[in-house]
Amino acid sequence: MKKTSSLAALALPAVMLAGCAPAESAVEQSDFLCDPAPSGEASEVIEITGEKDGDIELVFPTPLNTDSTQTTIIESGEGREFTGEALGRFQYSIYNGSTGESIGSTGFAGDQLAKVFATADGIPDFCSALTGVPMGSSLVTVFTPQDFHNGQGNPDFGIGAEDSVVMYVELEDFAYPRATGEAQAQQAGYPTVVLTSTGQPGIQPLESDAPEEFKRNILIEGSGEEVQIGDVVNVHYSGWTWEGVQFDSSWDRLRPAEFTVTPQSLIQGFVEALEGVKVGSQVIAVIPPELGYGDTGTGTIPGGATLVFVVDVLSID
């Protein structure tokens, strides 16, 4: 938690082959949080020149139209599959589907990646375009005008209101939508954590006095890399006072938060809650006032408050 009263929400950027059909999914369809865009005639007619991680050019008949957004995987990666409602990072090259003109590209060199939180109701609809695609894949998507620019066009990029959009993507990685891994026993001395069907946590507070020392319990043990001081992390979190009054939640804002794990950016107790925790984990931390907002408090957090946070660690940049 930042030293101010709320965490900054994750920002979305303004934008941005003859292929094979998507591989059979290793994830149950019920795990998908968005409906995956199928492969179809429009996405399969596209020819690609160049190689992955290099100069890419798409060739396709124009105008290239489709009644629904289509995705065809060109080269399937070996990582876990995107299930939706999560931060994705990718290289891309984008074309006007009506004219065949190139609009822009990340360049496929170095660390210049698009970073998009793909939500079920987002525009462009990256959630459907990427759902079911394994990490490390290359793919091509033909977006309907409605799914890419809501039928409004974008004159600054030469996109008219009725223009489809064709996009080649190399999906580098993506965050978890929520904690995943092995459930661990909830230790005594902590509020009980209960989860909704979407993974949002709530707590049942204890009637006892707040502990005087910092304490932390891993509730779900992920298998990713461990958070280190200085890392930029993507997390979902909720925070309460010891008495059970919620004062902040990224879940309520419908998107995770992203921040740097340093005492200069966050309260010390939040840094200690995250340090050494593996990506994919969920942790509960009890933070005494001296590691939180002290005797002064901030916003709706009163002075002298002991804080309780439940945090899902979704990714590390």
C-alpha cells in the first residue's frame, strides 16, 4: 500500500501467415473469463513474411471483413494459457483491415512491449483475442470495427469508423488474474479469509485485541519467481482495519494495481508483506501502526490503526 491513501490503478495504453488453428486447450473452458475468438476464414487468409522476434509483414486481401473477431495462432508457445481479465505484455504490428496499410509496430526489438489489462468489456477486445492462447505464442487477429474501436474509428491512426483492424501479436507473458497454486492452512491469530467465486477476498475479523507485531501467512503458494525489493509488481489486494472495516480494494476498481516494492513508495508493512512471496501466491498480512500509517492515519484510515491486507501476487515486470 502506498504512503498515500490509495494505490494507483493500472493504466491502459491508448493502443498499440498462413497460420494454423489454435491448439487444443489444456485449460477447461469454464476457466476462461472471456469467450475466446475462434480461428476463421478472415484470420486464416493472412500471409506473413519474416520471422518471430524479427521484421514482420502481413499480406492479405482487402477489404478484410469479418462478422466476429477471429484469432489464429501462428506458432504455439509452451507456457500456460491466457484465461482473461489479466495484464498481458506483447509485441505487435497493426494494419488497417480495409486498406491493408500498416499503422504501427512495437518494432520487435528490445524491451518495448505493449502492456494491456485485458478485460471482458474492454475496447479493444484483447480479452477475447488472447483467451486460450499459450504464453510465448505468435498469433494474428482480425478485429471487427466494434471490437477494436467501438465503431468510432481513430483518424489519428488512419482508421475509419467501418474499418476492421488486423494485428500480429507475439505474446511475451501475462499476469495471473488471481492467486493460483496450492492452498495452505490458515494459521491461528489471523482473521479468516473467505473468497467469492471470482477470487475477491473478504475477512471475518477476530474479536481479540490486535497483535503488536507484524505477521504474515501464505494462504495460497504460487510457483513463480519471488518478489524482491525494487521489483515492479502487479497485484490484487484488499485492506481492512483490524476491526474489519474495509478502506481500499483493487477488486472494487475491477483491475489490479501496479507499483514498485520499495519503502520509498509503499508503507513498510506492505513491503514486508510482499518480499519473498512467489508469483501466483496469496498472502495475508497484519501490519501494526508503526509499519503502516502511525498515529496520524491517512484518509479513512484512523491514527493508530492496525491494518489487515490480503494480497494476490499476479506478476513481476
